Amino acid sequence: MNHLKLSTSQNVLTICLNRPEKRNAFFPEMIAELTKAFHEAGRDKKLRAAVLTGAGSSFCSGGDLEWMRSMAHFTLKQNTKDAEALFAMFWTIYQCPIPVLGRVFGHCFGGGAGLVAVCDVVAAEAKTQFSFSEVKWGLVPAVISPFVFERAAPSRVAEWFMSAKVFQAPEAQSGGLVNFVGDLNEVDTYLDQTLSSIIGSAPQAVRETKRLLRSYSKVSWKTVRARVIKTIATARVGEEGQRGLSAFLNKETPRWSDPGYGAPTKI
């Protein structure tokens, strides 16, 4: 794996996003690696749990700038294929048979916040910042939306998605996106205690419990998969998506409040 660090201790797999110089922003190769890593983890009968974290100063800042630069010129067909791969990554983590614990800090923006949503238990450093920033750039948080809606309070999800606000770990906790907030030492203690409890439980019973919990989903996954893929692919090639992506790549902010949207302003 070129962009992940994998290690196993006491039958717990740690998957560490390993692009610290890019704040662990993901792009197609990293997406494929994450999908593969969690697929293989789910098939390993010896594993009891997985921990998802990141190297450097941030858990995951969302989509990589160069990936988004190339995406701005994708056709609808190319965007659809790209969105399918992104959905497959989130789905594979969400459906992984073993408990997935998230250790998050720094920035969790866009798809990075989506990674938080597909974990079963999440501990966040108190200063962690979250944002579902897609609408700010003329896009839609489509692919991550069913996973976030499944995990967090619907009223908070609506606020986060439609405002693109930046919010802190305590708000993420009160809204159900994360389970625990503290300093990094407290985060590690919480995760160690949780892992100890999981390992001290019957392994097949834990897997069956997760499978049972997933069966209560309020989301119709067969229907929603096609809907969210079509939504984001269409948004990316639409007028607002193209305007927003252009502004983002030029480090500008589009003035959506102006008549006719107005001209972008420098950030």
C-alpha cells in the first residue's frame, strides 16, 4: 500500500492514512487502497477490530486538490465512475464485519467527515474541526449523505449539510457524529478501553451484533446508491459545480449571494 500504513497487534488492525503532507486528502489510488484494506479485513477471521486514523496533523481533509483539478474536466460518465468507486469505499468500511473505531483529530472535512460517519465508534481530539463543505463549492454531499444520516441526528445533519459550516468536536459529539471527545491522551485511553471490551467479548457474537444493527438501517441502500451517484456526478458537471470547482482551484470563494452569483473573491 502506497498511501496507507497497516499494522496488527493483538488481532486489532490499525489502518493509518499516510499522506501527512497533504493532510491525508484522498484521491483514486488511496480510495482503492482503503477499499481493498477493509475488504481484506472483513475476510480475516482472526481480526477482532480495526482502527482508522491518520498520520500527521489531520485525520483527513477531504478530496485531494489535484484530483479535484482533474475532476473539473471529467465527463458525466467519468464522474459517475468516480462516484461509484467513492461509494464503494464508504460502503466497504460501513459493512466491514468487525467493529471499526475512528481516531480523529485536526481536520475532518468533506469526505474526511464521511469516513468518520462509517466508523462504529469514534473518538475525536477536542480541537478537531469538521465541515461538510460541498455546497460552498456548488456541489452536493451526495455520496456521504446516507452514511452521515444513518449515524447522526437528522436535524444536525440538515444544518451541517446546508450551511457548510465549520464546527468543533463537541458539536459533532452532541449531534451523534462522534462518541467521545478529549485530548489525544484521553482519546487513546478511551479507544484502548473500548478495544479491551471488544476483545473480551465473544468474537462471533460481536460480528453478529454488528450485522444485526446494520439490518435495522433506515436507509434503502439499493435505491440510495444509484440516487447519490447520479446526484454528485450531475452536480460536478453542472453550472454551479463547475463555477465552484473553478473558484476552489483558484483559492477563491464564489459569491453565491450576489445577483447572477457574482464574481469569485480571493480567499
